[in-house]
Amino acid sequence: MKTILSSIIIFISTFSIGQNTDISKPNRKIVLTEIANKIKEFYIFEDVANQLSVKLKSQIELKTFDSLTDKEFAISISSYLTKNGNDLHFNVLYRPSHEEKPINEKELLKKYDSINKQFNYGFEKVERLDGNIGYIEYTGFPEGNKSAQQILDATMNFISNTNALIIDLRNNQGGDGKMVELFLSYFFDKKAKLSESYTRYDDKTTKSYTMQKVNGKKHLNKPVYILVNNKTISAAEALAYNLQQNNIAKVIGAPTYGAANSVKPFFIDNKYHLFIPVSIEKNAITNTNWEHKGIDADIKISSEKALIKAHITALENLLKSNTKIELTENEIKEAISKLERQL
């Protein structure tokens, strides 16, 4: 299965988690051993991988997790790995439905796509605000398949005649890196290098680029504002960071989560999904990333007031540039005053 830019899969982490109370002690040692071995082989940093693998195996003899249900076990292991590995991307999800009926990768992707479809592939809201300003509320990055691409294309066509764009990534917990590339391609007039990622387990470096052509209308040479908060994670951070560092967008809100490195999913014992950070991401411009640091907003404000501030900023810039919109100059000033009273 492909590497993804998040330890939290879009939408699906809240589904298919049963209230299982059975304790699977006979398999607990097998599961812990397999998790430890996977971490040793695949985790980005070899020294940490070795240490964490040894620590985890030591918990087998201590029987640290033996009294827990399968669901509690998954939660506890996730906490143990993030704390002892000092990496926010580690995650273990309990999937009892897969134990009853083992599922392969093709079936799993089909199931996830069905769920993602119910959430319109992350596009929660698309509208035109006063001042002819586009607004996209985007809640997650699903796999960049044909269906997801079509929704993205339609979204960008809808806002194509607006004078500025606000992309709301508050509470967006990430997802598929391919969808990040697709989305970013709408803001570059030509193919551009975004980043490089290195994976230790296969000693490979992969380069990420925008696409020259997209199916919808590109949003070029117009103001873009990205809303973020501490629940803006991974793939969502990648979108914001790339637009910010390329001077395409201004980031507005609170510092983001700080999860930059990509993860790879593994199936353990047909009932656990283990997510291990496997690659180091480096931005093409900064030669670094936002791991553990998060992204600093250009305009710092509380998450709750970020949209209001972005709308005000967009209107003020339209006034300065004398851009023709449906509102008169006085109407724009009145709209700004009304919004400012809400701050």
C-alpha cells in the first residue's frame, strides 16, 4: 500500500471500531513481536528504531498490556510508541471487522473509498463570500483517485471567477500525499518541484512535483489565504507549507500540529492497522520541514476567529488593488467594519 502523509486516515479512524472486550492474551506476544520487528525494519531513524524495538519487546515479559482488551491495547500501544519514539505519526487502530473477514489491499481501498464518498471526499463546503471571495472548507485528503479528482476539479471550477480564495484547513488531519500534489497543481502555472523524501528501508529518494495540466481551471496570480490550527496535520500542513514557502498564500490562524514525515500502513494479526513513519520529507525551498515545529502563521490569531480575519484581509487587499467586484468602495469598507466588530 502506498505511503501516506498522515498517521490518521481520513474519516475512517472513527469507523469500524467495535466495542470488543475479549482479551487475546495468546496472540498478544505475537502481535507485539511483529510490531517491534516492523518498527526495527521500517522506521525512519535506525538508532531509534532499534531502541524502540528492544523496549517494546521488553514489555512482553513484563506483561504490560496483557490485561487490556484489543481496543484498549491498540490505544495503549499508540500512546507508548508516540511517547517512547518521540514521533507523533505512530498509530495503531483496532479493526475487528477484518479479523472476522480478512481483507486485502484492493478490498480495503474500495471500502475506504465508499466511506470517503459519504463525506464528499473531504470537501465540506464551497461558497462565494461577500466581495467575490471563494471559500473552501476541506476536512481531509482521501486517496487521489478519479472520484476525488473530479470533486477537486469541480470545486476549483466553482471558485475560478472569484478574486481571492480562502482554504480552510482547520481540523484537517491529513491523508494521501497524491491528493496534496493534485491540489497544489492548481496554484502553479508550470511543473514545480515540491519536495524530496528519503526512505531508509529501501534506501530510496523520491521527488514530488506539481502537475503541468489539471482538469479544472487553475487559480493563478490571485490572493490565497490558508486557515490553520493545532489540528491541521500532516498532508494539510504540506498544502499550507508549500503555498506559504512559494509565496502563493498567507497562512492565518494558530500553529499547526507538526507532523511532516510520511507513514506506511501495515496489517497486524488481521485486526490491527499499524502506521510507521518511514520517510523524511524535505521541502524544495527550505530544505527542511515542519516536523515537531508546526507551521507558524503569517497572521497569528485564534482558530475561532481565523476565517473572519482572512475575510477582512482579503477585502482590504481588494480595496488596495482597486479590483472590481460587486460591492462599491463604501460597501467594502462597511463589510470590513462589520467583520471587525466580530473579532
